[in-house]
Amino acid sequence: MFGIFILSFGVVGLAGFVEYLFSPPLWLHVVLWTPIIAAGGLLLLRPLKGLTVAMQYRFRATDENEHPGAT
């Protein structure tokens, strides 16, 4: 979810900037932004997953009791 927000913020900003400066046709937007979105999603996937796991470990985000056998 965080990757989608980060990536979409950048891509929408860049797409708006390109639209404002050059006014390209819609098909060119599709051809330009589709590979950028796919590559950006793949590039962000590993670091954000690592960050998520590290945050869960750091803040002990588990469903288990703190002491084994405790209720």
C-alpha cells in the first residue's frame, strides 16, 4: 500500500507536468507511464518489504503473548 502511494504521488505529478508542458495525446501517456509504473513498482517492492519486516521486528508486532504459556 505504501509503495502504491509513493509511486502514484510521483507519477501523477510527473504526468501532470508533462501534460502541462507538452500536451501529448493520450496514447503517448499510456506508452510513457506504463513501463515507468511497472519498473517503479518492482524497484520499490523489495526495500519496502524489508522496511515493513524491520519495523515489525523493531516494534515486536506479533500476535503471540510476551511470555510463553501466559494467558
